[in-house]
Amino acid sequence: MPDSAWDAPGVAERIDGLWRQSAFEAAHVAALGDLCARCLASRAARVLEVGCGTGRIYEQLVPRVLEESGYLGIDSSERMLALARQRFPRGTFRHGDGLALDVAAQAFDYALAFEVAGHLPEIGPLLAELGRVSRRGILFTVWPAAEEEGVVDEHERIGQTEFLHRRYPVSRVREEIAGAVPGKTFDVEVVPLHAATWAFVVTIPHD
């Protein structure tokens, strides 16, 4: 997962400031926290968040949903991680590549990736890694597109840095999920958080 854009001077700080000042973003992150509270099996679950950023989801999960020891956040941006560690010194935040996680297979009960997939040129490799490291399920978000549109590429510029915003139709996301967890039985729930973001909850039945 490329990190140069997120670590360009001032970008992480500016994005974090926009997130913190936005009532829409506050409601959005709260909705993701509520989704996790509904879907995670127990407070003792082990959860990996890929693309943890500045700790917005961590703040929703610990201690309300998870025990401190059950959470690990990974991000490709050192600047984002520095903000997360400063804000939440008890949290565990590590630098890493979401497409090549230094994590053993099925090391976590759940893997999360919110607002990550749309920044990548392909969604499949991310979902494959999330499926590899999780035992019970995957929760992730996409920016949706209508079926007749297909995959839609848009871009956002912050300062001198341009970010990809790729939107996907539901059928394409389902295909990518199936390819990412071959040989596994799974259920998929699509949760429209609002018009701009849909969550996918992939549950892997576990004995």
C-alpha cells in the first residue's frame, strides 16, 4: 500500500484536522463503531485494523467494544501513526503494508479496513490479505457506484497531493470477496451507512 502521498508534508495533519472538525465525519465514524459493536463476537476478540490512520476507529472500539489488548492498528503512513500514538498512547499502532501484512494466517478473529479500498488501484489484494489473517470475519467499506456505471475513478487533491477515490458496484465487490477467500464458506451483509459509503460484513462460519 503506497505511503508517499499520506506522508507528504502537512497532508496527514490537514486530513486529520478536517476529520476532527466535521460533524458528518463524526457521525460516520460513530456509525462504524456501532457496526463493529454489532458484528464483533465478544470483547475478548482479537481485531486487526488495516489503515488505522490517526486512531478514529480505535477511539470507537476501545474500551467500549474491545479490550485494549485485543486491538492492533496498522497503517502505511508514519505521520498518521505519529498522530495516533500521540493521541492514544496506550494503543498499539504499527507501520505496515496492508497488501503484505507481517501477520500469521488466522492470527486475528476479525480484520477491518475502513476507507482504504477506494484508494487502491485494485481491491482484491487487500481483501485477500484481510481474509488470510482473519478467522471469523472481515469488515470493510467501499464508496459505491451504480451497477450501470461499473467501476468509477475520481480524484481528490489536498495541497499538492492527489488521492484516488475509486467507487465500486456491489456486484463487483461480491466477486472480489469470492476471489479473496477461496475455499471458505462465508456470508456477506451489505450495510449502506449513507449514500457515500457502504460497509460489507463478511462472516466466516466458525465451529
